[in-house]
Amino acid sequence: MNINWSGVMPAVTTKFTDQDELDLNMFEVNINAQLDAGVHGIILGGTLGEASTLLDSEKRTLVREAVRIVNGAVPVIINIAEQTTKAAIEAARIGKEDGASGLMMLPPMRYKADDRETITYFKAVANSTDLPIMVYNNPVDYGIEVTIDMFEELIECPNIQAVKESTRDLSNLTRLKNRFGDRIKILSGVDTLALESLFMGADGWVAGLVCAFPKETVAIYELAKAGRSDEALAIYRWFLPLLELDINTKLVQNIKLAEVATGIGTENVRAPRLPLIGDERTNVLNIINHGVATRPQLPDYKNAAVEA
């Protein structure tokens, strides 16, 4: 499947049972809610997916199940976050074998590679597979920035096609557009900068709170792209306190609590993460409950362009 690298792509959470096994039933409930809302892809194995805690066999199960559930409706993308080039190449091979349509790739984990090493890493994986790749550029959390000049070299690989832009510098989006035009598709990777990024020309949104609020997230995207900015902005302003739960060290716990509130998830996390307690939990629940109680009535956003 070719990937258009546009639209809303949820970085979905991994569902666990009370016995710390994969909860494939609730996983399917959530994926179906995403599809019903009109998302444009499914991303597995990111931070929200608690990938660092998953067994390799569990990652394979999630990819195969997601491929089965979406049944060709949207691409399934697996995140690669490995410590070695060899392991990343193997993860790409396995992802394709299990039916993934594309890859999202972080720079090497743990070791802080320099520019030359980072470029060589991405290109080695890209040259090992024909799957399309989105580079995850998040220097704030992962310590390595993929600069504009580095992208100049990376796009020598035709399957390096997109970037999840998480530098928190909105002007970087314009720099990318000025240098590369549409050669590199840009998806906002920060929930609290998503609408601003769309207004600046981003092609899509790799979203977090979409896990709990899929329709509202897709509505913002579709309305913004249809030029119905005031309507998109009104929903976004309602959404912002919830979106801020994503820019937090406990974003997984926060978003899973939100999924419980909207009936499409559980709050089970895998240790060393633990569920929220005390004042921290109360404060997060207050934000979620207020958001649920004041959910806006959405227009027919799936036909937003027709009505514009």
C-alpha cells in the first residue's frame, strides 16, 4: 500500500488486561473507533504504545491484529526505535513480513549519534527495505535533531518520504517547505501545536489524544484543510486542556484515563509505569471529566470540503 502521509494518524496505545497480557479485544474496539472517525492511518509501537516494554512477539501480534482489523482501509505503520542498525534493519524486515505498510523511525536509541552516524543509520535501514519511511524528529525527548541539511542527504533514499515534526519550533515547518516543497510530507507530532502546524501547511497530524477523542481530532483536521478555520479553532480551543495531557512525562497514563472516560480503553499500563494516584490522578480526571462534559457538537466534518 502506498502511503499519502497526510491526515490524522493516531499513535495508538497498547491495551493490557489486568493480568498484564495484551488486551486484543479492547485494542480492536479502539481501532474501530479510530476508523469510524475517519483517521488516515494507524501507528503502532510509539511512546504511547509503550513499545519499550513490549516483547518482540507482542509487537508482531499487534501489527498482525491491526492489519486484520483495518482490512486495507488505512495503512498500518510500525515505529522503529532500536539501539543498533542491525536491529533496526531486522525490525523493518519483520514489520513488512507482518503486513505493515510503512515505518516511523527514530534515530538510534541510547547512544547519541552524531550527524554522520544518524544519516548513515537512517539510510542503511531505508536501503534495506522498500517500505516508505517517516522520520520521527524529536530532539526534545530523544536528544538527536535531524536538521534540514541532514534531510538533504536522507532524501537520496526515495522511500524516506515524511517527517513527524516534533522539534516544537513552528518555523522549522516553513524551513522544510522552503527547502523541499512537497518532497517531504510533514506531520505535526505535538498535539498542542497541531492546528498551528496545519495552518502553516503541515500535511497531517500524528496525534495522541485522538486515542480517546478520535472524532474531534479528525474534525479539526478536516475543517482546517477545508478552510473552515473558525470552526476548527473553536473545537481546538475546547480540546487544548486535554491536548496538554500529551506533553507530560505521564502522557501514557493520562491518555489511557481519557480512553476509559470515552469508553474505548482501559487504564492498565505495564510496569515500571503505574496508574496515577492521589492528587495527580484527581487533577487529570478533572480535566478529562470537564472535557467530556463540554464536548462540542461536531459538524459533518467528513464532508467539510464539500460544504466549504
